[in-house]
Amino acid sequence: MKKILFTFLFALLGVAFLATEEVQAQVGNKYYYKKTTPRRGPHNHKWVWTKRRQYVSVGLNVNAMNYFGDIVPKPSFWSTDLRFTRPNIGIFVEKKFRPQFSARLGLNWGRLLSYDVETADPADSHDFFRYIRNAHFRNDIFELNTTFRWDLMSSERLNKEFYQRPKQFVPYVLGGLAVFYHAPKAKAPETKIGGGSPDWGAGEWTDLQPLGTEGQGREYINFSGDTVNLHNKYSKVQVAFPVGFGIRKKLSNRIDIAFEFSYRFLLTDYLDDVSRNYLNLGVFGDDELAKAFHDRSLEGDRYATLEEMAGNGELYSLLNRYSYTGIDGQQYNTFDGFGSDPYIDPSIRGNQKDNDVYMLTGFHLIYIIPPHGVRCPVRFK
């Protein structure tokens, strides 16, 4: 009888022990796995996600930076001039919250650049207008971004400790929110609108936003006697929405490398300081520098150059020069349609219907910080 009783008590203790171990695995968060069906071998277990598997990584990204806006080869969303590709570098910290989901906080710097006389085809019936416009810009972008990554691989294959990441390439998509600071600049014209030597540093890179080169922040009285208030100056701090995709590869227990492409969709059309229409130059009053930046089509001896190009067939057509009286009473010269009086709607300087975009393409080097040190999985203990 005692033998039967002891056997029964040992059986109860065994069941209690197994039950306790099961609870610890699921609730106590002490172990990395829980038992499934009665044990039949040393590897009869199922991996489960726990907070201990979350980890933080830091990284460096080196990118090529391009933009789509008003100073590009074609009015197509994918159009950009690769000759003006510029570097973009950044640092970031990233945390893996779930097997497929991670969040990243990053800081980037990069430069955008483009020239009408380089990107526009002067012999094309559409592009030659932009060639005559003669605009250019340079813009340094300082960006703080938060992006979220979703790995396109099953959670079972990704549900690993940091040192057990899949060896295969892991594709992913990303999206998020960014805030950036920008200040478009251009080289100061070498002549005034009416001719003569300027009283500014010709050829120096000049901040365009304070000038309001499209009349921002100004008001004037038109020929009908009505007061016209132009739109406000754009902000140098803007919002962007990163959207993209990438592919990541494990190099070692603590190092990954990734290749990534992303668009930054913007709420501004002024990365290049070009967006709206030409204005009657009298709007700018005595601000000669703003006038010179607004209409650069006849800058210096450019008309003679364009005339020669038209004669050689290099320019699709040469627009007629036009002289008009500005609302300030002064005489101005420009091309037909470039803000001249006969046009009810001034000719287009930029396309305000499409906001600008910039793109990042490059490599990310990622170092994983182990949360609890490198530990041997429980099944090998």
C-alpha cells in the first residue's frame, strides 16, 4: 500500500512540475520556448515571441540623392537628371518590436542640385521654354525621420534571437514621417534686369526664400486700381512622407547590410524655388536682386546666344523680345509671355500642380546591440 501511495505522490509531483514549467514559459517570460505535446525528444518544442527577443540596432547609411521638380529633363514623375546626383549620409537607431515589425529614427543630410541649361533640351518643342527660363538651384536638406519597416517574410522564419536571423535575403517595405529643413540657393546674376553692374556679389550662392522670387509676401496695385496680395513666403521647415522598399542580408551575428530605395513625398513645391507664374517685374519695386532672380531669361548677353543657337538649329524657336511698362512705371524687357502685359494669365514659370519629390538610393550598414549578451539557446543547455 505504501508503495502504491508513494508512486501516486511522485506522479502528482511530476505533473505539477510540468505544469509549472509550462506556465513559466508562457507567463513568467523566463524561457525562450514552451513545450508542446508530451516530450519525445530533446528538440520537441515551439519557439514563441517574448520581449527578450526585442533588440536595438544602430546604423550608417550612404545614399545617392536625386529630385523630381520643375528643373528636370521631362515633366514625368520618374524624370531626374542623374548627372546631378549628389551624396546623402545619415545615422539611425532601430528597434525590432515584433518578428516582422521594426521602427527606425534617423537623421540625414544631403544636397539637391539642377540647372535648366543642362537638363532641358533646347531643340525640343516643349523643353526649350525651360531652357530659355535659365533657372538653377542648390538645396541642402537636413532631415529627421521616423520610419516603420515590415519584413516580407513569414514570422516563423523571422522569430529568432538576434544572432539567429535568417541567412537569406529579407525583402521589406517601409513608410513613415519626416521633418526637414531646406534653404534653396542660386548663384546671383551678373547683371541687373535693365543692364549695368549689380551692387551684389555676382556669382555668389544666395538664399532665395527671403527674397520672395515669385512675389511671396508682397502686395501691389494692378492697372485696374485693385490691391493684390500675393501668397506668403514658404517655410524652410517642411514635412515629408517616406515610402520605399529594400532588401537586407545578415553578414554576421551582429552585422546586417541593406540596400534601400525610398521616395520622399512633400507638401511643398519650392525645393527648387520655382512653382508658379511669371509676374510683372514692377511688383518687386526697388528690389533689383529679386527681379534679377525672378526672370533670368535675358540675363547678360543671353539673347545673342539664343539667337545664334536658333540660327544653327540648336534652339527649337526663338521667342520674340517684348518691352512693357511695369506697374512701377519702369520699362522692362522680356520674352513674349514671360510676365508681359498682353497675357491675361502670365506665362508659367513652374508647375504648382505637382509638389516636389526627392529620392534616396543606397546602402545601410547595421550593427545589432545584443539586449542580454550572446546566450546559448535553452535547447542546447
